[in-house]
Amino acid sequence: MSLHIREVTKENWRAVVALKVSEAQSEFIESNAFSILETEIEKNGVSVGLYDEETLVGYAMYGWPSRRNKSAWFDRFMIDQQFQGNGYAKRFLPLLFQTMYEQYGCETIYLSLHPDNSGAQKLYEAFGFRLNGEVDDAGPVSGVVMEMRLGFSD
């Protein structure tokens, strides 16, 4: 399988907006429509579709880089409910983190997640993220902050 990411554009935004998590997960993440609008208005994040060959299976949003801290935010990540359970999350995360490193030169990635989203927390911990004691209440879904130091080298 050939996994790749594509920036959300006028050609694919409707398909990205149509992606959905399960009803039980909906309280854990903002809608893709809200997220795309956020990147378009704030202009410091990137919205991307996650593809397996030509099949759109998920969405991610990242950005808000800090040159001073050599960091960036991994702000949204979702796999459509019909594609969950196929290992996509574990296979897309390294690709996304490598892309963030190449795009921003970041050494640390931050993310926030709903405190009740234990499944996502376990997934991120498996990649090296750790809770840092901070709370992110800047958006409509308040969350606990996790961070990870990247091990990439040029």
C-alpha cells in the first residue's frame, strides 16, 4: 500500500469534510470543516488528507511552528470510522511527523487530546509522547497537552 498525504484544496475539501469518526469519538475532536476553516483563517497551520493509494482514509492538521522553541503542533488527527482498525493511525503518524520535521525543522511536537480519550493517549505514548502537565483550552475541545522530542537527524 502506498500511503501519502495531500494538502486540502478546492478539489478535495468536500471529501475531507465528509470523513467522520464514530459517534463515541465525536466529543474528542473538532469537525474537519471547523479545522479546515481554522487553517484557512489563521494561516499558520496545514490541513491534509490522508490517502491509501487514491482512497481518502483520514485527515490531519498541523502547524503553529515556533522557531524559538524548535517546535510545532500536531493539532488534529482522525481516521474515518469505516477505515478504523486497519492500522492506518500507526502507519500515518511517522509519515506526518517526518513531514513536520522537514517542513518546520522542529525538534519537539506538541498535541492536545481530550482527557477521556484514553485510546488516543495510548497510541501517542507508543510513539514517545508524554503528558507535560499543561492544559490546552484555546479551542472548542479542551485537552491535556502531550509532547514528544523527535529523533530525526539530517
